[in-house]
Amino acid sequence: MTTASRLTDPAAKPRVGIFGLTGCAGDQLQILNCEDELLSLVERIEIVDWVMTKSDNDNHCPLDIAFVEGVVATERDLAALTAIRARADTLVAIGTCAVWGGLPAMKNAISRDVLAREVYHADTAFLDTVEARPASDFVRFDHKLPGCPIERGEFLKLVHALLSGTRPELPRVPVCWECKTRENLCRVIYFDEVCCGAMTRGGCDARCPSHGVACGGCRGPVEAPNYDANITMFRDRGISWVEIARRMEHFSAPAWMKSGLENEVTGGRKR
Ligand code: SF4
Ligand code: SF4
């Protein structure tokens, strides 16, 4: 039986693995937080490999779906990720670290030696860290679910879409769109704050601005963000693009660097 038919066959229990590379395990915790839905979910799937929740894991069997959280920050991460890809028919990146690099990639511009010395102050020979990069830079992912952490509703929708043979879709609108539908007072227009909502993929229902806090961009860039319009909007309010860039870097620094906008900010100089 092919994986596609195993996923959609109500008599089959697709084998699922959930894994964490370097990260905070917050996305795995969000899956556990689907308390009301978990029991019906495990009637439909078999979780065969998840060290966060069980000790009798099968580390080698083929997987119909594998979920991976975190960045590649060590050679061990890369070996683990490669092995998971080889086992999985459908591979899903969960969380902004796996999709965009997230917080661990924020300080990639500083050398590992300097970071190790500043943090540990002593013998750092035991460290084997490399520059932190999103898991999605290294292997092909079939689906990517951003968020810091992921939204429970989006995770459940994605699983149900896979089990019903349809393709899960992420919201294409920015956080700003959701913010407007909630009739929030705009943090930029009314409070002159640095808010990343116009450049960030929606799906969180504008959680932060709805609580009076500017969006920090934790879901990563929306498709085709209009950076030029944003530069103008912030400049008109006396907010430098450097400020907004630093805020965007918190969660999606590698994407930000690739966009080439750093040169626009710095004129090609290192900040
Ligand atoms: S507060 Fe932020 S997310 Fe909301 S409309 Fe203003 S810029 Fe957009
Ligand atoms: S408003 Fe922005 S920072 Fe807050 S949860 Fe949504 S994407 Fe993340």
C-alpha cells in the first residue's frame, strides 16, 4: 500500500514520528497542548517515535509523516535530520526555527568562537556548534508550519488535511490584515512603534497587537512582503529601517539576510 493510500485509508494507522533538533521544544509542547483533540488523533495515527512522550520508540521504521522542530546547530543535528528525511514519506517542518532559523540564528553574524567565550568563559572545546540554520536549508520539506510556537489549530488542520488527502494551505495574508479585522488601534500609526505586522505571515489572529504589543514577526515573512512600502511608512514616522530590520532579525535572520535588504540599511557595511 502506498503512503498516500495509507494516509487516507481509515483502516490503516499511519506511522508518525515527532523530532526536535536544536531548539526549545516549544512546538512539540504545543502538540501536547492539543489536549482535547489528542485522543481522537491517536485513534487515527500511530505515534511510533517521539522521545518527548514515550520511551519505547522505534528509531528505524519507515514513517508516513515526520514532524521536525528546530535548527541545525551541530553536526549531530544534521545527521539526525538526514536520517529522518530518509525514513519519512512526508516531512513537515514545525516552528519558525525549522522554517526560518528563529531565535538561534539571530546571532549568526558573530563568530561561534566569540559567542562560546562570552557565554561559557572557560574551556569551550566540548562545544561542537556550527552556525545555526533552519532545518529547511538542508533537506526537502513537504510542508512548513511557521510560528514561535506553532498554532495548535494550524497543526491540527494540517494533520487532518494530510489524512484526508488534501493539501494544507497557510494563510497568505499578513498579520496586519488580521489586525484590521479585529479593529485594533495600529501600533505604528497611533503609537509610533516598530511593528512587523505588514511583513509577517498571518495565522495567529494578530495575537500581539490585540494585546497592545507590536508584532515581532515570529511567524516569518509573508509571501512577497512589500519592503519598500514599509520603509516609507516607517520613515514617515521617524522610525529608521535599521530599527525594523533588527526586530525582523529576531525570528527570521537568515531570510532577512538573503533578501539583500541588509545592504540597503547599512550601505554594505557590517552593523
Ligand atoms: S498594529 Fe501592527 S499588525 Fe496591527 S495594523 Fe498596525 S502595523 Fe499592522
Ligand atoms: S502578532 Fe506577530 S509576534 Fe505575535 S504571535 Fe503573531 S506573528 Fe508572532
